Amino acid sequence: MSSILDDQLRLMALKQYGLIKSIKTPDISYADLKFILKNTENETIKQLATEKLQYLNSHPRLGWAGSLARANRLGSFHSESTKD
């Protein structure tokens, strides 16, 4: 049940930001793109998400591994900025 609610909240957040704008964001995650594809009926959005997934797959450092690297970088930045 909580998984369904998490998915609904995630979709609402993506829609709030704008699905097309989310897809065009340089650091959108592979998981979010797959999630958008799974949960939309709009053919334009499906096409954009598919193209972005193909792009990420052809550039591995931008895909899943790139997402992890960016998250780690942001995490280390946050920990450095909170030190006194």
C-alpha cells in the first residue's frame, strides 16, 4: 500500500514540475524516466522519455552511474557546507 502511495506522490511531484521539463532536466534519473514511461498515455512525453533513455544508455556516465556520482557529489558538498 505504501508503495502505491509513494508512486502516486512521485508522479504528482513530476507532474507538478512538468513532465516534459522533468525529462529535459540534465540530471533526471533513469528510474524517473522509466517511471514516466510506465505512467503516461501522452505519446509526445513517451517519445521524449524514450529518446532520453536511449541517450543515457549510449552515454553510460550520464545514466545510472552518473546519477550515483552526482548524488555522492551533492552529498559531500552538503556535508562540507554544514561543518563548522
